[in-house]
Amino acid sequence: MNFSELAIPEPVMLGIRACGFSECTPIQALTLPLTLAGRDVAGQAQTGTGKTAAFLIAVLSRVLRQEGDSCAPAALGAPRILIIAPTRELVVQIEQDARALAAFTSLSILAVYGGVDYEKQRLGLSDGVVDLLIGTPGRLIDYLKQKVYRCDQVQALVIDEADRMFDMGFIADLRYLLRRLPPHQQRLSMLFSATLSYRAQELSYEYMDSPEVVSTPMDVKTVQQVTQCLYHIEGRKKISLLVGLLRRDLAENEGVGVGRVMIFTNTKRMGETLQNWLEANGIISGYLSGDVPQAKRLRVLQRFQSGELPVLIATDVAGRGLHIDGVTHVVNFDLPENAEDYLHRIGRTARAGAKGDAISLVDEEGAYRLEGIESYCGKIFVAWAPDDLLVELQRPAFSVQPRSVGRGVGRRSASGRVGAGSSSAGRAVVAVVAASPVSGEGAVVGEGQEDALSATAKKKRVRRPRRRKTADGGVSQGAISPTE
């Protein structure tokens, strides 16, 4: 289906052409005829198939037709389109796409989310005209409770990545916002997700007007253009194999990358550790997690999108919704806890018809999660790592964190002295390890280091002599036995 066949206002059509779109993707062909006719929709589609453009075209067309092509401005602090997304990065991406599609309209667009200038966003929302408001649930509720804006003029609502809202505990916040919107008969409502669960469908039936549930036909849940494989590997050799794979696929030995790689870990600590090891071995990388300051997160994303960073390490904060062109490889350094997160992760590559590779490193712990993932997404090809991929690593210079040994270790007494057992062992454990080559066998960060450092710092404990009573009632110093 071509966009020209649909009843889309000319200003929006100009934005579609400027973005280079001509043919509808499957999800757009299913939803746009319904939403342009005023029908509510709950849509499910494979990741990377154009859901964002589908709902943006619909809401922009709705508002333009309501007020005519000239589009009379909205009232101060009363947006006419509300889009709710679970993560800050997704909000920023939707804002960018919305500005591109609405470039030939007079609609005003604003995004609000945490981690950036709070007062600037507040003033932009309260003192300016905002037609399209995009935000995360927390920041939207914060401003709503302060009466910075009101929701009684909303003509179109979009809930993006609804399943993620449930996973992140946003459902109570979401219901709070939905109860303050105009009645569902007076607005166009859309709910989109890559995996449309029963919980999300229940939410749609509660707050939407008899929504049409649509799903793109697919023989398998995963993107067909993604080539999936996994390596069974010991946990202590994973970093060694990862560096070997990156050098092979990114041609790092020549200093010129041929693609971009996203590496997913389950914890932020592992992500930080992995970044240290990669950079020590000549692979430049960026890092994203939920506790990284928002301004830094945006800078890292921009550098990765521009190609300045060939590798991006991330937790699942980047696993859903983000569209980054040119991602050729996705590596699951840690297999995710559930199969749906695996589907979202590998969907960061092979977007918009391109091809991509998804590689998983399955260690002893990850093997327990593999069965659930394969039952959900299908069998994954097993590859075996040749010896030349298990490269010799250069150990990064980093501080080994001390581990508490007994109660009171490292505590200071009233006199200011360090508690027993901490003055030597504690200081020895907090030692900076000098850079040295490490083979694939020793690729686990800090393995054996702490025990060795602690052993060298141990000192014999000397017991005080026992005081014993003599036959005449006196007290004598007893000898210390060899076992003491």
C-alpha cells in the first residue's frame, strides 16, 4: 500500500516524502486505514517495522483534520496529542521522528523526561503552546500534579511499548494519567507494543473505545533478516571470545570498523567491567545504563549513531524501541532473564529490511535460560569457537574492591584507629593491578587476585598469655601452647 492512497493531509504527506517514505510497512498498512477513520487500535508487530511512524501519522492527521489544515493553535498548557513512552531514550527518538514528520505543519512539539533541565521543561510546557506532548510517566505526572498543564483537551493518545510499562512498574502511573483524559469516545487512542500481552489488551479495553486488535502476520516471532547463533563458552573465557569476535567482525586490527555492535549485559556492574576490558584491548566503546546521567546517555547515543563509537555496551535500558541505523551485530554477553527481552535485543539489528547478526555467549548460568528462549523464538544455531578467537588479553589497570572479612573490618574506633584485621588486609586488597597480558584462561576480571593479595597481607594473630591461679592463690603467666 502506498501512502498516497490514504486520506492523509497534505502537510503530513510532505513530511512523509521528506523522510523518504513511500510504501507502507505491514503494521502501517493494517493500522492507518483504521486510525485515519477514527478507530482505536491496539497493535502488535515485529520490532523495527515502523510502529512509530504509524501512530505519528495518525495523530498528526487527526489534529489537522479537526482544526483544518491551518491548524489553530492549542491553548496554553493544554496539549492536544499525548504520547507516553517508558524510557527517556525512546521519548527522545519519538520526538525526533515527530519533528521530521510534522516539519511542514505549524504543530508545536515538546518532550519531557527525567535527567535534564527540570525548570526549562516546566516553563516550556506552562508558558508555551504545545500541540504534541511526549513524555515518560513520572515526569508527566509530576507536572500534572503541579498543574503545569492539563489533559482535558487531548484529542489523541498513544501508549508506546505497553508491555515495558508493566515490566518497569509504571502501570499505576499510567492509569493515573488515563483517568484524567477526556472520555475515550471523544479521543483517538492507540496502544502499540512488540509483544501485546493479555495485560496490555485488558488495559486497552478498559481505557479505549472498542479497539481493533491488529497484528502483522509472521511465521516466526524473530526478524527473519537476523542471523542468530550462540557459543557455549566458560564464563571465565567470555571476554576473551568477545574480543576475538569484535576484532574479526569490526576489523579492529586494521583500525577501521566495518559495522556497529550493541552488546547487552544483565547488570550495570558487568557493563562497566566489560567496557574496561574492551578499552584495555584497543576497542573503543560507549556504555549505557539506567544510572548514567541523561545528558551523558544522549551524548553516547549520538556518538554511536554517528559512527564515532563502533561498540555500545548497554543494559536493557536500550533493549526496546530505539532505532539506530547501521547496527550490524547484537551480542548477548549475558542471556536475558526472559525470552521477550531476547527478542527485543536482537531487534536492534536488521531494521528496515537490512540484515544483521545476533550472537549469544552462553555460559554455565546462561544455559539455564536457553531452553525458554528457544521455545519462544525457535532453535538457535550453535557455533563452536576456534582457538584463534580465544585471544590473549591485556589486563586493564583498575582497583580491586575490598571484600569485608568478618565484622567491623575497616571501621574506625573512637580513637580514630582502623578496626582489627583491616589495616593490612584491607589496604592490600585495594591495590591497583598493573597492566599485563592475560590469556583466554584468565579472562575473568579479578579472578584470584583478591585471595593472593589478602594472603600476602595476613599477619599472625598473637594471643595474650593465659593467667592461671597458683596453689597459694596467686596469679602466674601461663605459657602459650604451639597450637595457639
